[in-house]
Amino acid sequence: MVFLQTNGNLIKVIRSRNKNVSSKTSTYLLISGDLNISWGLGSGWEPFGKTGTVTKSENNVVFTIDHKPALDFYKEILGENAKPTLELPISIHDPNGEYKFLRTSAENYNPEDGSITYLGSIPEESKVQITMVNREFILSGVTSALNKALKRYPSNETPSLVFMFFLVQVEERY
């Protein structure tokens, strides 16, 4: 199953079976009986550059990082013409530096005050870093997710079935 998304809006869900592709079907799976379930979450996005602290935000709008306009955070790391995009989400960490989640911007920023609107809330005092992705990072994310799932699984059991779901974002270019 592939979810196609452009500018933050879902445009189509595509499912395939054998060589047949359709966007007009439903996918479901029914499992019954006694189950042991665990899960793991990984990402192919890896932080790079300096870590900043969100010093002013309201819901999904970040006004300042390290007491400077949020847009300047991107410019300091990526250069003067840098801007937040879907391809450059930021990772959000707790105060101890543990990774929590990603937030991305659909290039929605205000050059006047340097604020950035993300597709989800970012609390003040969150530690943030810009991220990037490549093949090795994706494989590392899969390995990390699998290890987390195994760690949560009952230690005296051996899994007999594993489901893995990959979410992919495709940008439509004109």
C-alpha cells in the first residue's frame, strides 16, 4: 500500500496485488486467537547539524529557536537561501536528548518574523535538529524498529509472525 501525498495533502492511496494496481479497494487483515503483540518504530531520517531549543511556539507555529527567528536556524545550518521543506523535517527530542518524533513544514513560513508553521505542534523547550535521509539511514531505521519490537516482546516467546509497514511520501513535481 502506498500513500501519495503532495504539499501535506493526501491525494491517493494505491494498493497492489500481483501486478494489479487500484485505488478503489480496501485492505484488511483479521487475526484471532491468543496473541502476544509488540511494536517498534524507526525512521530513516537522521539528525545533522547543531541542536537547538524551541524558545517560543504556539501550537504548530515555531517563532524562535535559541531566541532567534526559527527560519534563521535553517539558514545557519544550510545557508542563506535555505527554507523548511517536506524534505527537511526536524526531529524533536525530549530534554534528555531522546528522540520523540518528526515534524515537517509544507514550506509554510513567514519571512517577516522568521516563524515556521509545521504540520503538528512543537512544544517550547523541545530540542530540535534538522534531518536528512538516505538508503543507509532507512536500513538503520528498520533495524532499530525491529530491535525495539523484539525488546518489548515477551522474553520467553519466539515471534512466529512479523508485520512491517513502510510509509513513503512522494512529492509531485511539475
